[in-house]
Amino acid sequence: MTHNHTSESWTEEDQANSEPDFYGKWVELKRIQPAENFKVLISDGDNIGHARMVYGQLQIVASNDFVDMSKVTHWMSLPEPPKAS
């Protein structure tokens, strides 16, 4: 399943330079789409899944719920993994 958008792309640099209050916030796909191979959470308004951008299209990676890719409206970047101590 894929979802294609033609909006601006979010980059790794954008992620590093974004304001702290942006983390944990949903971003509208029609405004900004994730960068290539960027792993994100996605939502169709009812369910949440894990996806990545591949050749300009969101492709579902995993989901416990059915995410209707034709209705995906928002995405959220994933946090950095915890550091091993």
C-alpha cells in the first residue's frame, strides 16, 4: 500500500534543527511530507501505523490496526532510540 503526495519534503537536517515543541506533534502530509527512507508514524484519523517514504510514496511498515493509506492525513517523526548504558 502506498500514498503519494507532492508537498515539500522533511529532511534529516530539518529533524535535527526543528524546535523541541515540534517533536511528538502530527504534521499534515499536504503541508510537508517525510524525506526519502524516513521512518514515521502515520494516521488515517482512526488508526496509527509505522511507515517509510520510498520513491516519494508512503509505504506501510507495520501496524496493529488497519490503516487506510488512501485516507492518511498526518505523520509524526519517531524519537531517537535510547542510548545503551
